[in-house]
Amino acid sequence: MISSVTPAAGSPGGGTLVTLTGSNFIQPSAVRFGPNLATSFTAVSATQITAVAPPGSGTVQITVTTQGGTSNGVAFGYAGAPTLTGVSPTTGPASGGTVVTLTGTNLLAATAVRFGTANATTFTVVSATQITAVAPPGSGTVQVTVTGPGGTSNGLAYSYVAAPVVSAVSPGQGPAAGGNAVTLTGSGFTGATAVRFGATPASSFTVVSATQITAVAPPGSGTVQVTVTGPGGASNGLAYSYISAPVPALTSVSPGQGPVVGGNTVTLTGSDLTAVTAVTFGSTPATSFTVVSATQINAVAPPGAAGPVQITVTGPGGTSNGVTYFYVGIPTLTGAAPALGPLTGGTTVTLTGTNLLGATAVRFGAMPASSFTVVSATQITAVAPAGSGTVQITVVTPGGTSNGVPYTYVAVPVLTSLSPTQGPLNAGTTVTLFGSGLTTTSTVLFGTTPTSFTVVSDTWVTAIDPSGPAGPVNVRVTTPGGTSNSLVYTRVAGPGI
């Protein structure tokens, strides 16, 4: 009689050593697995036989035959080798202890689960397709395998991850109300699942890299330990202190505007500014700043986009209110009219362009305009100072200095001779005027009468003598440089009978 068989399952290829327990195993002549004889067997005693299973499939009955006959049968299953299709999670701390779910096939009779060469701390066969196992301590990446009566499964990768390490917390203090950004540096931050300030989770956090995390401190009090938790477990803790400090406040900024390229120094006034650790223009940190006193900070504006931003300061007590600062676009000039005038200055010039509001200076070369008026964001009128040659007109605003547009100083024209110097009373005589500075001639006068003219060159203009009474008349020319000297032209009456 057979009372039990151990194990009750084996590989379809045979070779499994099974132990049969029962009674009257005296001089057994055969052990069969279904219709097939055991590959071999040994009668250990009247109550025990060991036998090597032959190849087979499915579930068969094991029987023992002696001189007394054939025993009852006990079930033996030919089980396929286990296979693994999934491991979840695939990572865990080097200290072990992670509960890992294995999925696959032929898992019912599993006798061992190994992580590399180390046995699982414990495991539970849930079904023929699932096992839960507790990972032992380990390191690196290992293969998880399952062993059953049918053999050992394929392996699937499981990685041991070192616990994160926190080496620095900056700043190391903040307001009791929380809300300030804290930068954690260290190692092993990839895949971090939690950042805690003491027992309280950070309000939010961002894994910047494997060595840096930014976290927003939650409200708290006293000194707490900041820790990071990841697949490798929880890190060491570093101290962070909650400070009951006043929130800084801002009342003004001077100047209240500056160029989009930044670089200008502004003075912030307010209160409780002594321990300020950051100054921001919108969301951009100041290029640099200096705490002058509890009521004053000097800061260098960073580059920004045209338009208003709020300047705020942050200290241990929190972040201040904002004061408005305007980024001003760089002015540009597109034209100047007129573009020339006399050496003595005094010409009113209309400048057109963009971003001209708030102009603080208009220059003709290195000389400031005698005066100027900002008409609009696209127009300025300026009175030219005295000067010479061709200079560049520029406009200065809080946004910077514009490009230049040319303006030419023109000398007063000079007349040296006329040809002819006399003519009839009636109009139509062509008179040639010789001199210098005639290129920009705008008017030719015979007395007070303007006439038509043609500029031939800088030294030569031809004009048509208008009609007039007999006698001398003064001829002169006018240019942007002024009015020339006069030369005498004489009208002569025709002979009479």
C-alpha cells in the first residue's frame, strides 16, 4: 500500500527522484508510473521506496508490485518547466525587502525563487501564473528564476538600486509658512518618489537630474530632516530650519524702467530686507544684488522682454510683495526732416522712429539738441545746436541709445559774380550766379521777387530775371545754410524815339 509520494510532480523528460511511503514494500518487483516502469528504484525499507520517474505526461498513478500483488495508485503529475513573463517592480533597494510579483506559467509547484544565486526571503505561490516573492539583499542587476518539478525557468532582470544620498540643502532655512524653493544636491535621485521635510511631504518637487532635485518646502516649525525616497529606499537626512522671521516688503524701485538688455542698477526700498537671499524680476533672478541695509537693496536688472514685470525679494520669512518695473525697448530712428540746416543751428528737426517715449536726450553728434519735445512713441521734434559737417542724430531713452540718422550742417551760401549784370525791364533774361555753397539752393530773389532757377553745381546757378522797374536790384540766394550776400543786377529801359 502506498500512502504518499514526494514530490508529487516532476519533469516530462523524466529523471525526478521520488520517495514512496507506505507498507508491505517487501521484495518489490516493479514500480510503475502509469503504464511505464520506473527508470530505476530502490527498496529502502518495508515502508519506503525511492524511484526515478520515467518520461511521461499528464497525471499518472504510481503503483508498486510485490509477491503480494499490486498496490493502490497515488497521483504523480508531469509538470512543464516554469516560465516567467513579468517581474514587477523591476527595481528595489540593495537592502532587499521589496515584494515582487512574478507572472508566468507552470508556477504551481514552485520549490524555489532565486534572485541571482540568492533565495528569495520568502515566496507565495498564488496560482499557476503568479508568485509573490520578497527580494533578498543584493546589488547590481540579477536574474530572477523559479524552480519547480519541471525544472528552472528562464530569468528576468531585477535591479538593486542604491538608496539616494543627500549631500546639501540650499537654502538650509525658510519661513514657517513654507513655499520657498529648496535645492537638494546629492546622488541617486533618478526615479525619486518622495521628498519629505521631517514627516511632511514637500508641497511639490522636480527631479532635475540624478544629482539635483528642486522642492517646495511645506509649512513647518523647528528643525527637520530633509530626505529623498526612491526605488533604492530612503536617503539620509539633512537639517532644514523653519524660521519665524518677518516677510520682507518693498515700497519702491528707482529707476522704475530700463532696457530690455538689462544691466542697469536699480535701488529697491522697503523693510526687513537684511536677510534677503534672492531678488527676481518676474521669474528671472537679478544678475546680482547687494543688501545695503534693512531698507535698501541695489540690484542689477537681468535681460527681459518689453513690458512690465514685478520685482520681488525673498528672505527667511518668505517672499515680498511686488513692485512694478518696465522693460523698455531700444529706441530706433527711421528718419530726420529736414536732414540739413545752418552751421549756427536753430533748425527744428522732426525725428521719426519707435520706442521714443521717455527720451532723456537727443544728440547731434556729441552735442545735445538745444531743446526737444517727445510728441509720441514714434516722433520727437528737436532744435539743432550749432555744428558742422555731417553728424549722426541719436536719441537716448531708458531703453538705451538709438541708431543714428545723418544730419548735415550747411555753410551760408556766397555769391561772387553775376553774368550778365544787367538786362531789360521785361522778364526772361537768363542770369548766371557764381559763388559757393549753392547745391542746396531753395530760393533765388531779385529784390523781394522770387524767380525760377536751376542748380548746375555747387558754384553755379542759373536764374530767370523777373520783370521789374529800371534800376539796380539786389540778387541773393537762400539755402538751408542761410541767405547769401547780395550782388547788384541792373534793369535798363530800352531806347525811346
